[in-house]
Amino acid sequence: MAALNIGVDIGGTNLRVGVVRELEVIYQQRFPADFSAICKQHAPEAALQEILRITSAALLQAKAAYPDVQHVGIGFPGFIDPKSGQVLQSPNLPGLRKVDLAAALSRLIELPVRLENDALVAALGEYKLLETPPRSMVYIGLGTGVGGGLIHAGLPYPGDHGIAMEIGHLIVEANGRQCGCGNKGCLEQYAAAPGVIASYAELSGQHLVAHDIAARADADDEAALAAYALAGRYLGQAIAHIVKTVDPELVLVGGGMSQAWRHIAPELETQLDNDLVPVLRNKITMAVSESGDLAGIIGAAYLS
């Protein structure tokens, strides 16, 4: 990809924009953009217009800096129709349903725009950055939610309905916590940052942000360690089911919550070993991403 393309990684609370040449991010900007709060505080149409305003302004800034950019790819948190490109639903951005963000942004910035699920885009970026790419890879992104992406034979797999590898919505606790997708007991209600916050509040009676809970876990706070252990147990359970279903060569974990991996991993590894069929035990390669914020931007830039 000798051309210059823009890659965009949209999260629940921030927006990252980069200009990419080959695998090099030659321009990068982060913008505060709490789309989750916007969607909760505004009617759907007003929220959509605010998202378009913020995103188009960031894209136009990148386009002004690099006028030769040819294409924009966007990783977006939600269920994306693989045929129409519409956002069908976004559990963490309530109210957005059947909206064509890509087409609207394309009109505003006068560039081709393609939009895909953020975790699948990050999976593609992580795959591109690997020195020796495996034949198949499952990526799990731990952040505001829990996202997943499957790369098979070098290609991202969205599924026929755009819902493939929605790992965060595997039900790990019958009749558990209410999820934004409409079900109860989904993985992301325990293993994403808000899930760890909820677990810590239940265990300690205190409501802290995820960063402070991580700091308390580093200081051996029992409630914080237990909250991460619960996240690890449910995540190990989910990964075992995923591995038994698609049998990947590599499981790669990224996202902001992966910075607390040392608190998550022990319980995860125990649960994974318990739940895997014996023939798969000790045969699954797991790793934590070292790409930082780059994978989502690079993967988005490679969307075509």
C-alpha cells in the first residue's frame, strides 16, 4: 500500500486518527470524543449529527495536513452490516441503529470511506504488524467493551451478518448483569473496564475508575485482585469456547485493559486449562499486544 490512507479508531471515549503509508503511521492525533456519553444524553438523530461533526472535523484536519490521502478506513464499536456498511447497532453507543456513517462522512470530507467493526479492524492491524503472521489468529480487545476479530488465511472474517466474533456478548453468567446488547450475563459485563468497576464496587462498596482499581491491585488490594480474577475466569471460559470452535494458531489480547494482564492472567490460564478439551491443552499460543494504539489505525487504513 504505497498510497497514503487515513485510519480511524473510534472508541467509546476517544477518537484516534492517523495517516498511514505501508505500515508506518506518519501522522497521528487523538481527540477527546465521549461518543458513549453523547449517545446517552441526546436523541439518536442529534447524537448522530454530533458524532459526524466531531469525526469529520478530525478527518478534515488530517486531510489538510496530507492532501494526497486517497481513502479513509474506520474501526467503529458496533455491529456492521457487511453488505451495506451500515451500523446496525452499537451496544455501548445506544440509539445508533441502521445508520450509514460511512456514506455520511464521505459526503462531508469528499473521500471514499469504509467502516468496519473496531475489533476486527484492530485484528487486521495486529496481524499486519506481526513479524511472522500465523495462518489464523483471534484478537481480543479489552477496553470499554470486549471486542473480537478473526483473521483466517490472512483475511478478516466479519461473518455473513457482521456479527462474527462478538466475543463480548458470549453469555458467561446465566441471568447475570444486564448488557447493552439486550441480554444478561455477557462477558464484557465482567471482563471489560466497566465490568471490573462493577465487580470492585460489589466487593468493596467503593466506585472507582479502572485506572485506580489497577493501582490498588498493584498494591495487593484484595477487592481489586478479586475483581481482576473474576474477569480472568470469565475470559478464560470464553476463550476456551472460542478455541474449541475455530481452533486458531494464535490468540492475541490487546486494548487498554490488557495493561492489567498480570492480574488477569493467572485465573484465566487456570480456567482455560480446565475448559479446553485435553488435546488442545498447552497447544494454544497466547500473547499480549505490544502495538499500543497503532493496530486500530493501521488496520483501518488497510480496509478497502
